[in-house]
Amino acid sequence: MRRLAPVALFSITVIWGWTFVLVTEGMELVGPFTFLAARFALAFLLLALLLPIA
């Protein structure tokens, strides 16, 4: 378990850093409001699938 911690931290850091590149690229393709609307819509759909109301 202790050997996986550095790998996990490195992986999370790489993914977190890569999101800055993705956001920058996305903002160049569409406007900021469209980009935010798409992000929130995607988050809503994923949460609606993962947490259905009983």
C-alpha cells in the first residue's frame, strides 16, 4: 500500500495539471459561457446517473 502512494500522488498531479491545458484549449474553441454550460451539463448528467432519486 505504501508503494502505491507516490504513484497515486504523481498520477493525480499529472491529471490535475493536464486539466489546465484542456480548459485553455476548450476556451479557445468556444466561448466561456458555452464552455461552462457544457461542463455543468455534463456534471449534472453524471451525477443524475450516479445518484438517482429514489
